[in-house]
Amino acid sequence: MTRDQHRNDHSTNRAAMSEASAPLPAAVQHAVSCSRFLARQLASRSWLADALARSIEHPLSAAALRDFLHAEKVDENTLKPALRKLRAWVICHAMVRDLAGLAPLAEVTESMTLLADVAVETAHDILRAQLVARHGEPLSADGREQEFIIIGMGKLGGRELNVSSDIDLIFVYPEDGATAGPKIIDNYEFFTKLGRSLIQALNDLTGDGQVFRVDMRLRPNGDSGPLVASFDMLENYFITQGREWERYAWIKARVMTGIRGEELAQIARPFIFRKYLDFGAINAMRDLHAQIRREVARKDMVNNVKLGPGGIREIEFLAQVFQLIRGGRDTQLQIKPTLQVLARLAERGIITPEAERELASAYDFLRRLEHRLQYLEDAQTHTLPGRPEDQAIIARAMGFASYAALLEELDDHRRAVSQHFNGVFGDPNENGHDLDNLWAGACDEERSQEAFRSLGYPDPSAAARRLATLRNGNRYQQMPPSIKVRFDPLIPRVIEAAAETGHPNATFDRLLDLLDAISRRAAYLALLQQYPQTLHKVAELVGASAWAAQFLNRHPILLDEALDPRILDEELDLSAFRTELSAQLDAVEPDMERQMDLMREQHHAQVFRLLTKDIAGRLTVERHADFLSGLADIIVDLTVSMCWRKIKNRHRDDPKFAVLAYGKLGGKELGYASDLDMVYIHDDEAPEAGELYTRLGQRTNTWLSAQTPAGQLFDTDLRLRPNGDAGLLVVSLESFRQYQLQNAWVWEHQALTRARFCAGDREIGRKFEEIRIEVLRQPRDLGTLRTEVLAMRQRMRDAHPPKAGIFDLKHDQGGLIDVEFMVQYLVLGHAHAHAALTGNLGNIALLRIAGELGLIPVEQAAFVADAYREYRRLQHGLRLNTQESRVAPAQVETQAAGVRQLWALLFD
């Protein structure tokens, strides 16, 4: 700009202030000092000063914008000037409020988005009416009226439009067909005409300016593609030609016109959001950003606050990559505004609260700076000014005493953004790994042995042999290049991670088994490739537990859980889990397959979180079992609700149906691989009740035990119901009571000592507990009871005879089952006189109560309780490594002797 031009700008500012009908409000005067564009608008539009004076105290609404156009009596002849006049008012209104500190960023972007929405809506309605008058309504082949669906993309779609932005649009229509006449044309031609007219109405540069520059390049095939597309054309494009960058673009897609937007969303959603965790999106987004950075460098755009390092685009990329990765599984991430996405990522622990604060602060600063750059001349610019005069204006508009102070804060924000961006998109394999040569030369086993020995592997020859087998194996040799490029960088890191654990060889084997299980799943390989720290966490986990390794092999989706840095410290909140899972199940109703998979995925995730705490030594065996049992209760209860919804012709909204837990679940001693012992009962006198609840029981059992792509929830055992396998699947509450009082065997009453209500109708649960206490408190002859209990115990011993040189923690004399039988004998023999024994409190608590009641010596009660606790601890540790519950007899000699002593006191 020349000195004369600059002098003319100051003259324009003075003219704007002098020509107004009244003194300009202070806010407007301040804005004029920061915007030559505003000064020109006030000078050329005599009505504008009064309009601003009347409106700047409050944000604009869509109704206010429509009222403005209504007052202009807008029609096909006045459409272009009216829309441009509207734009002048809206942008100047937003600018004045923004520069006066009256409007936060969200208000400014919403005002500009409302302008786009109202302008597009108005132009569409008027121009469509014109075409309909000439050609008739566009109709489908079966005569249904077809609408023109305008999709806002980018910042328009996210309601984040900046003040001098263009708008990205895509035009679609539902179905092909033809218009009704008089002059018949096909729907494609009709909507193409409408699209072109709409673009001209908004984009044409007239004496009044333009409303928005319209960019149509995001449509299928870009500039070379048709201007409009039917739903079928769009869907076919997504399936056959859609590219990764288009998934990124479509995240912010928002339907602006028409009522069939949900149909369109059903087409677009599977293209944008994958059902699985799509960590491969990181590589795709990294490549896209690299292209942008090359373009920035080529055009020397380092001072571009949008595209330059640490700019707005990097914040948007960071937010949207996690939407691409996780949005298919977490629908709460299928949102558009950048700041809301960042907040939800922080809520889920995907980014830290500090990162969310820094990125949100930088986004606000950069977007406000972007607006002030554009306020100067209403230019679509994102580049910092070079002229000192303009630098001073921008600094003042941003509230800084000097441009240097502005740059200092800008640099701080950009530095923070770059740090977080590089933390996500940086390539951890860029510089290779020290053990790359070991993997490349794996066929030389002798050389590999030396390397494994130097890394501390106790059996280097076995490790070298396993590595060579992998390298030479068919599975590796036949890997496609797209998989191999992810797989190869992982092997050196696996070798290193295993070496750092307490059992390098076992860990190495288990990690390779895991890689073998996921070797065709590029997303999981990408996760481990992008987040090496996750591989180290997984190595610690599988090195400590063979069961954990098998669990991960079956459910590799759980690798994502290991990314969460809060996993060890976060409290396990079953109540919050139930609420969240219930909402997720409701959201996908009536899709039963998705509900079953969702329940399995969420259950497995909770088990995995528990497992990591367990292996880290953060849980006692009792707390671990309580959590697993409580988790199972929630799963069973939600399963009953889901299954009841799906029964046609059900006679009531809520079933009078309950699930009773027996065995380990009933005693709240559930382990990782425990099955569920359950009994189904109902309390409903309706004639159809028996048939309906039988169907409910069958469906509940199938839902829990079926194998789906997401795995299985539980093995179930229903044989403890009245009359076992020969009995009804679901019995009435009264029939259950009669059976327990009149026909049940003693062993069934033993089982009842640790039964409890776990799911379904709570009132039935309360009545069941009354029946349970009634049955347990029946007077019994101790001699007869002793004989029955001993006979049952002997049958179990005969089925599991002892083996020389080992002690079976569960079955051998002096083991867990002996403790359980003694407690059950004490309950059945003495509950008629001591109600405290009927509580479902667990064996340890019941032993203490029996001691306090004088039924057994207090010292022996305490000793056996401690022995029982130690047995469970040992058993749990063995099962974590998929071993049978057997130890050297000397290891538990004292405990077993104490248990046998109490057994002799009660039964000999």
C-alpha cells in the first residue's frame, strides 16, 4: 500500500465518523480504528451506523437475520443485493462486539454461521420456487417429491465460520427421476440448475460485494466431478473411491436444508467412522499434514496462523484424528466443534487436562487473531502483516501494548500446539531402532543368540530360534507390504520390551503370539507402532500373567485400554459403568448384534482394567472378587432388560423376573474365568407368564454365553434350579419355595447358603431372601446332617483323588472345599437358633460369627479363616498363569493341618 493510499484510508475513517447521523458509539469508533473495511462500509452505507447502534448491545439470532430480509422484501429480483446488505450488517455487528470485548469467539463464529445458514436457506427457497414454476417439482420414480440437500463442510459444518471465510458446500439429492412439468427435465438437471443459481447468488461479485466465496471442491471427484450427486452416487463414491482426507473433511459435514439428513448420515457415517479402532488414521493424517507443511514451506507461509507450524490447522488435525480413530466406537466423539471435541478427549483421558487447556487457549487466541487480520480489509488472510502500521493495529485490537508483546504470546501458543501435535503425529520409527539389524539378520541364529544373551535372555538359543522361525515363516513372508511396513519396526521393540521384564523368554514368546494374532489387523499394529510405551505396558502385563496374554490375544481391542495413563490410578466405578453402558445400549437399540458386541467390549475393558491393577499389586483377592461379581451382576441385569424389550407381545413393561446367583457368583468370589451358576424365577400370575419368562430365560442365557465377533461374556450353568436339568428353566417363586421346603436335597440347601438375588425385579429378590432364610432356619438333626454332608464330600473326593507330591488347594483334604463344607454345615445346623448365620457374608465372616457364637473355638475360626484367605490368594496367582490350583504340600502344611483339625472337631 502506498503512502497516498494509507492517507486515503485515514480520510475514509474520518468520513465514516462525520457522515453518521449521530455520534458513533464508542465501540463502533474503536472498531473503525482497527478496520479499514468497517470505515469504508460506514462511509458507503448510510443506514449501517444506525443499524449497529440499535443492535450491538446483543448477539444476533437467526430470527433477527430473517426479520432483516423480510423488511427488505427479498424476492428473486432483490435476492443478491439483500443478501449482501445482510452480510454487511452481520459482519460489522460481529466485528464491533468482538473488538469491544462484548462477544466471545463462539458468538463471532456462530454469527457468521447464522449468516451462511440464513443466506443459503433464503437463496434456496427463492431459486427453487423459480425452477419449480418452470419445470414442476422434482419427483422420484414412484412420485415422491425430491429435496435439494445442501451440506455445509469445514468450518461452516462445525459452526465455526470465520469472518471472511469462504463456505465449502456439497449438493446432493435423494433419488433420480424427473420433474412434474410443464417443462420436464430430469432431477439431475433440475438440481444442477438450482446449484449453479445458488452459487451465483452467494458468490457473484456485484457492486454490493459478495455474500460468500463458494468452494465446491470437496464434492465427489472435486472440480472434475458433477456439481450434484444422488444418494446412490455418493454412496458408491464412498465405497469405491473415497480417500482418507475425505473422511477427515466429512467429519464436519452438516445438512443445512431438507428433512432427509438422517438418511444421508446413514450413508456417510460408515465411510467416516470405522467400527474398529482406526489407528491407521494417524499415518494418513501425518501424510496429509506433511503435504500441507511442504506447501507452507514452498510458499514461505511460516507467518500463517492457520497453516503454519503450531497453527489452527494443527489443533483441528489433532482433534479430528482421534475422532477418526475412535468415533466409530464412541459415538459421543461424532461431534463437530473443535473445542467440544478437545473437551471430550480430555474427559476420556485420550489427552491430558493440561493439553486440553493449552490447546483450547491456543485455539481461542489464534482464531481471535485470525479475525483481527481479516477485519483490516475483509480479506481471507491468515498471514501476519508486514507493515508496521498494520502490526500496531493488530496488536491494539488484540489488547497488547506492542506488536512484540503480541508475537511473544503468539510464539508461546504455537510452541505448545506444536509440542502436542508432534506428540501425536511424530513418527517414533523415524530414526529406526538399535535392534533393527537383529531382526533383519534373524536367519543367522548363532549371531542372534549372542545378541539375546547380551540382552539378558536366560535361554538365548530358544529366543533366536523363535525369531528365525518367525522371519522364515509363511505368515511373515506372505504379509502384504502395507502390513509388513508396520510389523517390521515392532519386532526390535518387542525384543527390547521383553528383555526389560522379569521373564524375558516367556514374555517374548507371548508378545510374538500377540503379534501373530493381530498380524492381519493393521489398526492394532499401527497402535503399537505409534505408541511404543503401550508395548512396554503390554510386555509387563503378559510377562506377569499367561492368562492376561491369552485374554489379549482373544480381545486385541483391549490394547487401546493400555494407552490410558490413568489405568492404574483411576478408581473402578461400577455405578458409573452401569449408567454409561445402559446409555450406550439404548443408543443402538434395536440393533441386537451391536448391543451384544458392545456389552462384551465394555465388560472386557473393565476386566482388563481390573487385571492391570491386580498384576500391579493394587488389589486384594477379596476386592478383586467383589468387583468381578458386581460387574457380572450389572451385565446380567442389563441383559435381562435388553432381552425383555425384544420379546414380542410381552404383557408388561418390566418383567416380574429375577436371577438368583449361586456358587462363586453368589458368594462374591468370582474369578476371571469363572462361569455363572444361576437360577431363574418369576412371580407373575398372568396366564402367559410361564411361556414368556421361559423365552426370557432362554434369551438371557444365549445373550450371556453366545460367541460373537467380540467374544463371549460368560459360560453359564443352570443345573442348580429345582430338579436340575429335568426341571423347568424358569420356576415361579412359590414353586421354588415349595421345592426348597419339601423336595430339595441337603446339598441343595448347602448351595443355598451362598445364594443371593443378583438381577431383575428387586421385590422378587426381597421375597427370595425371605424364603432363603426360612429354609436355612429349618431345625435339622445334626447327626443326619453330618452324615449327608460327609457323604457329599466323599463323592467329591472320589471324583478328585489326591496325587502324590502335590497339594490341590481346592479338592484335597484340608483345602478350600473342606472350609466351605464346614461353614455350610454350621449354617444349616445352627441357623435355626442363630439368625446371624443366614447372612450371605462370605466364608471368612461366617467363620468369625460361628466363633463368636461359641459353635467353634474362636482361635480355630480365625486360623481357618486366614488359611482360606491364603488359599484363595495362592489359587488366584496360579490361575493368572493358567496353572492348576496345586502347590507343594510343604508350602501350605500349616494351613492344611489347621483346617483338618477343625474338620475333625466337627465331623469325627
